[in-house]
Amino acid sequence: MDSSVIIGPEALPALAEFLYRPAVSRVFVLVDGNTARQCLPLLEPHLPANYCLIDIPAGEEYKTLSSCETVWSQLTEQRADRHAVLVNLGGGVVTDLGGFAAALYKRGIRFVQVPTTLLAQVDASVGGKTGVDFQGYKNQLGVFQAPAAVFIEPRFLQTLDPRQLKSGYAEVIKHWLIADAHAFDLNRRLGWLTDDWTGIIRESVALKQRIVAQDPLESGPRKLLNFGHTVGHAIESYLLLQPGREALHGEAVAAGMVCESWLSVQRGLLSAEELDKTETFVFSVFDKLSFVLMETAAIAEFALQDKKNAGATINCTMLKGIGHGVFDQPVTVDEIAESLRYYHRLQS
């Protein structure tokens, strides 16, 4: 499952070297409405002249099988063979969906990730998870398929507004909470804005790669990376169905980390002081998501479809102290609802 990851100004020249190999028959570039306008001009000088552009609408609501059909149709119309390469230029939606579409087309063609958001650069593009949403549930359809390589150019972050940048930072905080207490403590004192995104990205990618190397198919330690996501995906899925109330992935994960940290305290794994530090850091970056008390039960129900579950058991990752995650902690829907009620009380 290991893929080479190139980070920094050398990333796009390295991509060009990869794409110009004789073994590559044709290059296809998957973009959404945002990356076509904001990011493609930076990438284009490094692409072969005869590349083919595939465009899908921007947004989580388009991370669907229907969008995959758009990709497959264009690959078929252009007679892409198994030596073609799909370049996924975008955030988590594009890298997840593009990887999934490539893995299924002709039983698999090569794809490379060129992530353009902080979230995709530190998390979504690395590790070989691909997938799409289905019937309102996050990432219900997917496969493990490693990209041929990942090319991370931090200059793409200049195209992001502060909200999108913060969304990616949630995954960075998650990495620190589950595996790096020193970095958590240092950065909660420094604040989230930095002049060294390249350093942050390198450290975060390295941390994730170490975990994934132990458990490529998520049967054990890789589940640590799901911290904040059991509750976070439930929140994100619920709000996605409420027009005008959609939360970005990182915003939902940030709320999920608060809820799952609170659950960790209830299990005696995390101290109240550590919970306070976690909340203070999270809320120094993110506004609290808004939902009413009577919605908490409905949100919690979405956790029943979480991929980490075993039968009727909802499995959650918790914290056994800052910097030390523990996976496969069983929780009930009622406990998740109670954690959401705790989060709601913090809103007032």
C-alpha cells in the first residue's frame, strides 16, 4: 500500500517526469469546478499537450456513483486503456472519487493524487483509501487502492479561503491527539496560522504513513486515524441533508473530536484537564456547529452505518491521554447522542 509522496516545489516537476514515461499511454486529469479555475493553470505546464480533462461539479454532494459514471464515460469515449493514468487534481472529494473510479475502470488503471487542499494534502490523498458516498452515508462504497504516487505542492493552499484551510487543519490536530502529544502542546500555544505549511504537511504525512504501514487494510492500528470521525461523519451526513446547513468535513471532525474526547473521559481514559485542553485548542480554530437539542438523537442514528462497526456494535476511537489513541471502543447510539448533547451545552 506504500506510495511515494513528493512534497514541496519539486512535486510538479516530478509529476511531469512520471507522466512522460513511455509506459503511460494517455493522461487524464480529473478536476472540479474550483480546481479547474484555480489550480489547473499551475499544473498545466507539467502536463503532456494531449492530456484529456474530465470535469465534475464541486462539493461533497457530488461525491457519488453518478459522478463516477461521468469519469468512466469519458474514459470509455476516449478509449483509455490500462496503461492510461488518471491525475486527480483537487481536494478530498476529487482524490477519493478519482481513486475509486480509477480502481474500478478496466479492473484498475493507475492514478496519481495531486491534492490541492490542506485536508487532502495531510490526509485524504495519502494511505490508499478511495470511495464515494451512498444514500446519504459517508464513504459507504470504496476500495483500498494505493495511488502510483502523491505529488503535494503547498502553493495550492494559496487558493483556499480561511474556512477551507481550517477544515484541513482538523486532520492535523487529529494526528497530534492520537500520536504526538508534544506537537499538540506546542501548536496549541502557537496558534493555527503558520508560515511553514510545508513543515506541517511533511510531519503530518509522515505520522499517517507510519500508522498505515503497520495496518494497510485497517484491521487494527489504522483505526486510530478515525478519531473524531464516528461522531464527525454522523454530523456531516445529517447536515448534508439539511439544505443551507452543510458542514465542511474538517468542521464536523472537529466537533467529533470534542464529542469523542468527552466519551473518553466518561470511560476513564482521558482526564478532565486533557479534555479542557482539547476543547480549548479546537475552539480556538473552529466555531461551534449549530444544531438544536432535539436533533441529537437523529444525528446519532447515522453512526449505525459507520464502516468501523462490527455487527450492531458501534466502534469508536478514543483517547487514552493526549497523544495516545485507542481503537475499537464500543459505544451505543445513546452514548453518542449524549456526547452530542454535551457538545450542544458548550454552545450556550
